[in-house]
Amino acid sequence: MAMLSYDITPEHLSALKLQRESILQPKKPVQQPITIDNYWDSTHATEDLSTLNISNQAPSPENEDDHSPANPQKTVHIKPSNLPILSRMFPNTVDEHAAKPLDWRIFVTAIDEARFAATKSGGSAVTFLNTVDGGRIVFRKPHPTAKVEQFMLQAWGKRLGK
């Protein structure tokens, strides 16, 4: 019976009283507000840019134009009709960024023209084998509708660029 009337035991009542007192104690005073500097001038600069390591700075323009002979740029010839489809993977204009979804079969045909052979890998995965270099990349066919959204095309373009 003592188990059922635990709420009236002296131990419980004293613990409850301590808990209520801790809640009702006055709050600690708030620290003084921090003043915010709204002025962005160079007199308040905290870091001297001339002392930064070279690894923290952007690469110099001389190094950007160096193309090593080990990794030459390769040109892939495609049909002019497939150029708008593949250029959506690397958008440059606002229209390409906000393009409508692309049908999966049209995408596979365009990639096939760019010398990638499509083979089903299992489930919704499709492996695209590069018939020139031997590389491969796996894309998942969208479902339930086979429409490739623009953000997916851009993500796939980044993966192809690696």
C-alpha cells in the first residue's frame, strides 16, 4: 500500500519542496550587452593579409593557365540536337538553371551519343561506361516517373566533371 501512496511520503514531499524552491529562486543577472561595431573600415582590421601563408590565398594566375600534358582536355563530338540536353548539366544561363524536367530516355540517348554505353546494374541503377577511356559512372533512374529534375542534372554534371 505504501507503493501506491508514494506522493504523500515525507521524502517525496521534501524533494518536491526543494524542486519548487529552485524554480522560484530569482534569476541570475544578465550580462551587460555587447556593443556591435557597425563600421567596416580598414582601421579595425585584425588580420594582416601580408602575413598569411600562401596556401590560404587563391592560386596565382600563372598557375591557372598551366595545362599539364598528362591531363589534356578531351573533345567529345556530339550531335547539335543533344547539345542543349548535355549543356543543362553545366548551366550557364538562367534558362538552363530553371529548365523543366528531362525525360530519362532522352537523357540516356544524349549520354550514349557522348560515347557512354548504358547498362542496367540492378534496381534503378544504370552504369554508364565510357567507351573511350574505360571509366564509368552510375546514375539512378528516377522513379516513379522517369523524369530527371534540373538539380539532379547539375549534380550529375559535377560528378562527371571529376
